[in-house]
Amino acid sequence: MKLRPPDWPLPRPDAIHHIVEDFLTDWTAPNAHILPLRRFLENCLSTDLRNFFAESCFLFVFTRQKLPPFCQHGYITMQGLVGSLQLWHHAVEAGLLEDFT
């Protein structure tokens, strides 16, 4: 950045994330690949990008001022599991529901 001309249009970055990889990177290692990238994006966006279960979102509603986006978009707008006939049959076969038909 020191060698840039005075009229350089881009500002000095606050954070930099370097991805060093060879020609074949398998992005399946959560701690080595995904976690550093997620933390970098969370830092840049000032938000929490983790996924939560409904119980955690329920607790966050009563204990936090700002909810994570996952809870805002999924739990609060009541977007649960979409019911279907196949799902209903599976629940009956698993003993979770009774079949009254």
C-alpha cells in the first residue's frame, strides 16, 4: 500500500484473508478451511453466521438484543420443516404420529 500512487481509488483494508491452496483443495475440513473463512466474513459483516437449533434461537429471543441472521430468517419468520405427504407417512411409520385414516 505504501507504493500506491496518491490517487489510488481503493481504501486501505481493515482485514485481509489469505487463501493458500494447491490445485486440489477439498473444502471439507471444518477447522482448517471453513472456520477461518467464516470468522473472516463474520468480522467483515459484524454478524454471526453460525447455524442454530430452534432451542438456541428460542433462548436468544429472550436473552439478546440482536439475533443471529439464521434465527431471524428461519426461526422468527416461522419457516420450519415444510410438511408433505411423504414426510407425514415417514412420521407415522416412525411412530411419531398416529394414523387416524
